[in-house]
Amino acid sequence: MKSTDNLLQELMSASDLDRFLSDNKESFTENNVGKILSVLLRKKGISKATLAKQSGMSEVYLHQVFAGRRNPSRSRLISLCFGLSATLEETQELLKQCRMAQLYSRDKRDAIVMFGLINGISLFDVNDKLFSEGEETLY
């Protein structure tokens, strides 16, 4: 697989977009949230039912996400990361793979979320802190 820099160089010098796309189809990332989350779920060794409970979501909604029928918002993805007890690095990688903005420490809301992830604070306590600070809660 080509590096991102090599892919960019090829794209910049390409004269035919269709040929570039065809020649590099194996190099493009897949934006399948369900597949990406499945990898994390297996790594963490918890059930979907436990994940639903710990992330404040219904099991029906969660099964739709894993089946690829629903695409969760950034806040819901972050909630899932709390439910998975994901690290900050795992959360950032998930957001990146799902083409969502990564958490940014200069943003007050994101800083609160990051602190919660780093320190193993529950989603429910992070939401309480967000609410008390006048920030939008995760769910």
C-alpha cells in the first residue's frame, strides 16, 4: 500500500483522474463505521449489549451502526469510545478513520471530553461536566 505522501504526489501529477482512481483503488480508506468499530469491540472484549449501555444508546441503534445502516454523528462516535473504554489515541484514530474532526484541546468541549478519556471518567460524568460548563453534551 502506498503512503499518503506518495498518493498525494501521484494525485498532484496526474493528468487523468479516472486512471488515478483506478490505479489506486486499493490505497483508499474504507469509511465503514461498523467494520472499524467491530475491530475496537473485539479488542476490548465487551458485548454489544454492554457497549450500548455504557455509551447511552439503544441496542437497536447500535446494531444498525454495526450493520452499516446508520452513520453515527461525531458525538455518538465519542460516546461509543467511552462505552468501549477507548484511549484518547484510539478515539482520535476512530474519528480520523470515520472522517470526523479529531478532538482539539483548544476547544473547551473537546478538552473536557479528552480529560474524561485520559482519566477513565464515565460518559455520564463527562456529560454532567459538559452540562455544568454550558457545553453541548455528547447525547
